[in-house]
Amino acid sequence: MSKKNSDFAAAYSRYYPLVYASLYSKTGNMNDTEDMCQNIFARLYEKFDSVESAGGWLYGAARYEFLSYYRKKGAASIVAEDDIPDEQYGSSEIRMLLKETVAAVCGEDEDSRLLFELVAVHKFTYNETGRHLGLSKRKVRYKYGKIVDAIQSYLAGRGVRSLEDLL
């Protein structure tokens, strides 16, 4: 196997679960997500020799692919966050506070943010989440528990004793 192929295989193994989970968290559609991932990684392979940081390149490529893919499908296929009825998901102030909280707790750790989104928002099981992120069920359960504890501590520091206080 050539150096390019082995380096690409390593990048693919490392980043595919993250790219997949990120796109799936936006689309909720496995077929669309797999199509987008195929396009992204095919382009990465073509440009691999000129890419300095596979992770950085993939971040931009995934964002571009998501927007491009749904422009082709039609804007009606995307549900903007502001279009979600408040009665179903809480007020926009609560959504903003939760987003801010997750961002503060997870920081730049994309893996933790995706893990939390898959379990808490998209109702993935620990097994499903582990499959997408390349983690064991036990590791997902542990990390999710740590994130939830950190979120509760963060909210307690802001005067929120329980989630019921937000409602």
C-alpha cells in the first residue's frame, strides 16, 4: 500500500465517524448522510496530497457538502432551527441557554458535543452512538454521564437547580 493510501486510510478511520455523526445530526437521514460522506471522502482522496490538515479540510468540506446537497434537493428539505415550534422544543430563550451551556461544557471538543447531541437530542442509544463515533457502549455511557454532570454544574452556577426550573 502506498504512503498516500495508508495515510488516507488512517484519516478515514479517524474522521469518518465524526463526519458521519455531524452530518447525521443535521439531516436525520442515513441515506443522505452516507451519500454526503462518500462525496466528501472521494474529494479528500483526490486532494489528499495538497491537504495540510485532514480534520480542518473535512470540517469545511462537510459544511459545504451539507449546504450544497440540500440546495440541490430544495430548501424545503431543511428545517431551520427557528422554524421548530416553541411548544414542542421549548422557548427560543431555553434553546439558546442550552446551546450556550453545551458549548461552554464541551468547548472545542467536537466528539463530546456530537456524543451529547446524538444521545440527548436525536435519541440514539448508547450502542448506536458508539457505532457512529467508534466507541464502546460503556465508553459512551461514561462520557455522556460526565457531560450531563458538567451541564448540571454549569447550570447550577447560573442559578438553575434542575431542568424543571427552565420550564
